Amino acid sequence: MAMSPRKRLGVDQRRVLQLLARSTNGHTESMLLAFATAMPETVRAGKRPIKVVRVRITDAGRMALAG
């Protein structure tokens, strides 16, 4: 899925993706939820409602990224 130029990933978002990419076996949902929160919501695409999930890095996730 291509991202629009206005929706580029931030530094922290890139680090989380790198963390996931380095893990050959992936991560458990509970581990990921320790570093990020997921909030489901419905938004509109034109006139059509679509369901999305917003993922945000928690303070614990930021500390883990800092090393």
C-alpha cells in the first residue's frame, strides 16, 4: 500500500518497523501491545465508511527504542 506524501513515517515509527523486521520469528501481540496501543475507529473515504486501526507508540515503546 503506497503512502501519500503527507503521511510519511516518523523516526520512531521507522524504528518500530526495524525492530519487527529484525525479529525472525515475529513478536507476540502482548509484547507489541507493551510498546504500542491500537485504537480501532471508523473513518470516511469519500462517502464510504471504512474501519481502520490507529497504532501509537507508548512511553515504554519510546524508552525501548532509545535503547
